[in-house]
Amino acid sequence: MAVWDDVVGQERLTEQLAAAARDADALVTAEGAAVSGADPIAQSGASKMTHAWLFTGPPGSGRDTAARAFAAALQCVSPDRALGGAPGCGFCDGCHTSLVGTHADVEIVRTDLLSIGVKETRDLVRRSSMSPSGGRWQVIVLEDADRLTEGAGNVLLKAVEEPAPRTVWLLCAPSIEDVLPTIRSRCRHVTLRTPPVAAVADVLVRRDGIDPDAAAAAARATQGHIGRARRLATDERARARRAAVLKLPLRVDDIGGCLKGAQELIDAATEDAKQVAEDVDAKETEELRAALGAAAGTGGRMPRGTAGAMKELQDKQKRRSTRTQRDSLDLALTDLTGFYRDVLAVQLGATVPLANDEVRDSVQRIASSSTPERTLRRIEAVIACRQALDRNVAPLLAVEAMTAALRKG
């Protein structure tokens, strides 16, 4: 299985990346570059390879999957390359370790916090200045480039502008506007599209062994979002949460229903954050206490001078909880947008299949009792709520304003 097999519905992109990987392989193996020690990319002229790439595309399009596949192709050491085979076989040690995240020269950076700060970025820049320890390239995959703070972006700029030899930056962001202009102007931009529903269903069946009917339903419900489709097909709790969200449009007939529905959305998101914290926070805290020397026989007392480290961990856990709550809310709002999209399709007589076919009766009921203009205003209210959450508006206030707008239409 080639490394590109998991990049779903992006045929043109994979052709472009495969061509760049072939050029990169030729550059590294060229005897002249090896002898001179100069930057092989700088010598490449018309090469399809470059030192910095920016992957953009809508959520669920597989930006990080494409970046990791490209990193694996760059590290491919298959002997078939000498016989004309393309890099990215998927079986050699370079491909396998890159894909699973254990390759010594592939750094995959993702964050479960709200942002990536200057300190973390300086560590990345320091890493990027090193020569590959055993692989063919030093590859930095930054999956959340849109979460770089302004200061962190300025730190990264110098490394992207003047990269070390054999270093490749792979940045991922939802859109080109989410990255500083000074950084994106120094990257080769590649755009991913939303994968077709049929392609997502196929990969769920082929790679995850999911029943074809369940895979098709999950892919249709998430409209091509690979990660959400997999979770919906495999997690009963995710299906229950989604079903509860899809009942909200029928419950906003009065102010009491609006306020109750908003509170339930917030409570569900808070519960998600709490479950993540229970799974991770206790283990992190115990590991840090042990590392700082809190012995079991000392009554749990921490050594002097360690309070700052514990406080830093607690702050990190609090930021992670905030992001988990926001992500859960955003997922609910996305499902709500999909519901009203179906309502609008019914009202306009569109022939597109409904994403929420399992609640077709509710969709038709809302469609018959309102107008397309009111449905568009409701969609705008959901989008306004998502924007308010991005601006750090109190979640309960933002969601209550949205439910009140849904009632008014």
C-alpha cells in the first residue's frame, strides 16, 4: 500500500506531491550534491521540490494526512527507487516510521491547546537547523499552523525564509488567510478539497473494517469529513450527541426551550472536556510529581521549588479543557448548520441527497413551516455563534443568542 492511499479524494494533489518526492529523491542521491554539501534544493533549478509547503483545505479534507504522506515519501528508502520505482512505497522502514510518527527525522507537531507560543516555536526552529540523523531529509510537519501566535509566526519566519540544507517545512492550515502573509509567501501552496462522500465511505470500509451501510451513513452525515465520519461510525456516544443536537430546531418554539436547549449544548461540551481531563490530566500530574521527586512515603508533599512547574501544568490543562469544550461546541454547530442546509434544499426543491436523512421528517416539518429566507437567517445565526466563540465570547451567552435567533428565524 503506497503512502498516498490514505489521502482520500485528492488525486491531483497526490500527483503533484509524488512528482516533488521524485525530484527530492533525485536531488539527495545526486553525487554532485553529496560531494559539495550544498543545499540540494537551491541547486535544483526547475525542480518540483521546494523547502516549504503550505497545505490548506476545509476541515476534514485530510491536510495533516497529506502532509504526513509527503513526509513519508521524502524519507522512502525502498530499493525499488533504483529501478525506477516512485518514492512512497509505504512498506520500507522510512515510510512506515514516518507514518506512525517514530521516524527520527520527522517531527510531527500538533497541539491540543488554543495556540502555539514562542517557546515551542523556538524549539522547532532549533530542531530544523540540524542535519538529518539518519533519514534523507529533516521534515517538520506543523499540523496547526493557524494556531501560531503572532510572535511565534515571526520566530518561524526566519527559519522558513532561510532554511537549513535538507530541511523541509510542511505547514497545515484551514485557509491561506490563517497564516501570516510573510510566511505563506515563502511556501508553495497546495489546496485540498472536501473528499467525495463515496470516497470517504470506501476508505472507512477498506481501512477501518466498518460495515458498508454504516460507513455510507456516517460519510453522508458528515459531508466528507473523514475524521468525524470515522468517529460517528465507531462511537455510540458521538451518535447520541449528534441525535440530541438535531432535535434542537424542534425545541426552540418558546424562550424557555431556547434557554434549555442552549444550556444542554453547553453541558454536553463541558462533559466532553471533563472526560478528556479525566483520561489525561491525572496521568500527566502523577508523572510530573514523580519526575519532580514527590516520593510516595513523604505524604504527597512536593519538594521546594517545584510549585512553578505544577502551576504551569495546571494552566496547560485548563487551556486544553477550554479548547476541548470549544471543539465540541463547534462540532454541534456544524451539525446544526447541516440540518438547516437540508431544510433549505427541501424548500428550494434541490435534488441533492439529504445529509441528515435519518431525521427527514423533522427536516420536512421545519421546511414546510418556514421560508427559505428564514432558513438562511438561521444558518447565519449559527455562523455568527461560531464567530463569537472564536472571539472568546462567553459560550453560554453566544449559544443563547443563537437559539433565540433560531426561534425568530
